[in-house]
Amino acid sequence: MSDPKPIVGVVGASARAAVHSLARAGYPAWAVDLFTDRDLYAPAARCPSAEYPRGMPALAEQFPPGPVLYTGGLENYPDVVAELAARRPLWGNPPAVLERVRDPLFMGEVWWSAEGDAVRVPRVLPGDATPADGTWLVKPVRGAGGYGIRPFHPADPVPDAGQHYLQESVTGVPMSAVFVASAAAVRLLGVTEQLNNVGWLNAGVFRYGGSVGPVELPAATADTLGRFGSALAWAGGLVGLFGVDFIIDAAGVAWPVEVNPRYTGSVEVIEHATGRAVMLDHATAFGAPLGDWPVRRDPRHRGFGKAVYYAPRRFVFPAHGPWDDRGGPFDPWSLPTFADVPAAGSTIEPGWPVFTLMEGGSSAADVRRRLQSRAADLDRIFAAEHSR
């Protein structure tokens, strides 16, 4: 019989998705995040926004000993990751790796691309540069979820070069690749399409709006993208789950725009779409035994998606609604229609994420239609709440 699995901590802006991924792999969990949503289904401590993220390591001390992993946002705070790693085994990339792979120049230094390549890295310039050609984006060095990205206009005020950089803008479909790296190999686990710049989610142009997958890339692009992920991992020292956001253009060329050196929002889409509990791969990359725990391989849907619904206006989250439909004991493989559900009475400001919608379907296009229809229903519900 296998030894009992350790209790794993999840620390970051939002822990729910990673906690559920751990449950699919058979790991109990606790969490420290900004929300402690109703559907977290784990012991949790809420970090006040004024103390985020530096108050998180101290809050984590109340939980049992064991490994900890971090989610979105903490890759921008290597000092906080270092404090977590000083107190517990870290199932994540250490500060030195974060500093290396989050450098805007890193991808271009690792991957020398040329005309005709299936993967090409966009050009990068310092934040105070004046490009001579092309269209460009201003991006924060410490960015996450699309926050702070805007088109570059020469007439705009010059940004702080130490806090921003310019990246060549590419026209195409935003996507994300999920990789897992270990000492033995680097594997591409799957690709999703990102729901960025979709008005029906009430999100800004560059804000992360969710993911739909799995996406099948042209064979040459998929093969080259796999080699690109391997090059990043070997050059940067990446271990465990990591993601690469990219744009795929009309010619099928992938243009990587960002490395996410931790558990990403696309992971649970890949898990539900393929039936693979990929947190097992993450755990074994850090030396955990695989054991004889079952890995579910019978996905119920050919396509799966999650969409982050943002508030169209200010309102107080109601006590009851269609998000109260979960019944029975928690099953991490069941498909909730709503996730990341806030507490009743919470004040939601315009543009804030409200919760995550989830849908399965016969194809990615079918999933998108279902998600859009549900988002329209929510617009009507919250319009009525606002008018009361």
C-alpha cells in the first residue's frame, strides 16, 4: 500500500483551481488566498488585500507541515516565494528561476527565431524606447492576468523603463500551452484558447477571460512548440507545471509572449478535457512518489471551457442564485456550472471578477456558445440586482 499523501498548501491570489487539481490527484490541501471562495472545499485563511502578498507566509504557518505551491501573482514576488521556501518544501520554482524566466528578454535569448520558423519570439524593447517600426504593446514587468497592458502610442507619457517594457504586437488568436518539466523530460500537456478581448465577459481588452480546449495545433507548430518549451525549461531551470502564453497567427506560427512559471489557469481545462490529473506530474517532478492512485482517463466532453465573468456594474452579491446548484459531497471530477463563488453580501465593483463559469460540450466552439449564453443570463440577473 502507498504511503499517505502529504497535505499540500496552495498560496496565491486565488487558490480554488489548484486545490481542486490537487484533489483530483488524491492530495488533501489547505489554502491562503484573497477570496476563500465558498467552493474552495479546503481549510483556508483569507489574506487582506492590504497585506497581499507579503502577509501570506505568516498566515500559512497555522496549517500542518508539508509542501506548498504557489499560484498566479506570486511569481512577481520572489522574496515572498523565498520566505515560503524557507519554511516548507517548495513545490514550485525558486526565486532565482523566477527572476531568470520572468526577464522580458529571456525567451529571445533562449530561442533564436527566423522567418519561416513555426515558433517566433516577438521583439522586445526597453519601456522608454521609441520603436522605429511596427505596432507595440506597453507591458508591466510584474504583470499577471493581462493587468496593465496597453497599446503603445508615441504621444503617451514615457513609462518607467524599470517597471515596463515594450513588446511587438502580433495579430492572431491568444492561446496558452501547459508544460510539465522534470529532470527526465519536458512534456507539452495541452493547449487551450484564451478568452481574451471578448466583450460578453465585461473584461478589458487584455484581461484574462478564461480558456477553452483542448486545441489541436498544426503538427509542425505543435512539435516546434514542444521543443521551445524544452529550451525554456533547460535554460531557465524550470521544474513542474508551467505555461507559455502565445499568439497564433493566420499562417499557424506561434508567437510566445509570456512565461508563467507555475500552475496556470489552463491546467484545470486540460484536466477536464483529457481526464488526466496533471498535478500528479507536478508532484513527481518534486520527488513525490506516484504510488497506485488512480488517474481518471474518461473525459465526459470533447471540449471544456472556463470563463471569468467580470462585473458589468457595482452590486452586492445576492444570497441566492443559480450558482447554488451544487448538491452532494464534493467530487473534484464533477463539472460545476459555477466556480470561485464569492460570499453573499460581498460588494463587487465594476470590472472585478465575480466568478468562473464552466461548461463542457461537443467541441470548443460549442463550449464558447454555451459560456456566452450563460454570461448574458448573468448580465440580466445582476442588472435586476442593481435596480433594486
